[in-house]
Amino acid sequence: MILFMLAISKRRQVSQNILFVLLSLILIIIITFYASLHQLKSLFLFANLFEDGIRFLIAPLLYIYIKSIFIKDKNLIKNQLLHFLPFLMYWLFFTAPVFFGEYFEMTVFSYTEIFEGTGYLALVKDVYLLTYIFFSLRSFSKFKNTMRFNYSNFNDAGYGWLKKFLISFLIVTLLLCC
């Protein structure tokens, strides 16, 4: 419902665009798990093409989303593109070769077999995501304190949901890691 409301919004701000992408990525994760659970191979292969490595994408998006709420800059995303480099590298060197290997039912690049079934990549993804969640929490505190210091009419209650969102994201990530 939130995705639909964001999609039909006429004048979206940068923060709303980032939230739309973030929630869309979470939907892709849900679709991938659904396809895996119900053994829908075609849907799983297609969804997994986008889902694999998504934590390398969600992590910086969450961080940039926090910044976009407090910093009104149209070039914010353009100035933060370096954060997306790990996702691009992972997708090009691991996701795409594995996808084509599974699609054509053969090993395309043998180096991808080294990581299959080990859990090392999952650990790296989880640590990466947790690191960005902590950066997001730290940025949120810093921005909130700056706003409180600079504006006498700043209301903490208006941003309480954001702190709860970040803490919830942290708890869910920690539960999924263990």
C-alpha cells in the first residue's frame, strides 16, 4: 500500500524516492523467498537476479535516506554514488555469472564455486549491512542534535518514528544474521 501511495504521488521529494526504492527492494526480497519456498524456479531465478546482493544496495540506501530527510539537496544521491560501488562489483562479478550458470545449467566462471555453500558471502553482506545501520543511527543522532541546537522550535516527536524504524531494521537484521 505504501509503495502504491509513493508511486502515485505527483511531487515526490528525494527522500520519498529513496524510500520507494528501499521498499521496492524489500518487496523483491519477499518475492524471492516466496519463490524459493514454493519452488517456483523461473520466478526464483528472475527475482534472485535482483535479490542477490541486495544488502549491498539496501545498506547505503538506508544511510542516504536518513541524510535526505535532514539535508535538502537534489544532488544528494549523485554525491553519494560511491556507496553503491560494492553492489555493482558484487553484481557484476558474482550475481550475473551465477545467474547465467544456473540459467544455462553450467558453470560460467569457476571462481564462483569457491563461495557456494560456505556462508562467507552472507557474513560479508550482513557485516556490511550492520555497519551501515550503525552509520545511519549515528547520522540520525548527529542530525537530530544539530537540528535541536539550531532551531528552537525543533520537535523530537516528529522524528521518533525514524529512530524506531532504524532500531527495528537493526533488530531484524541481527535476528536474520543469527
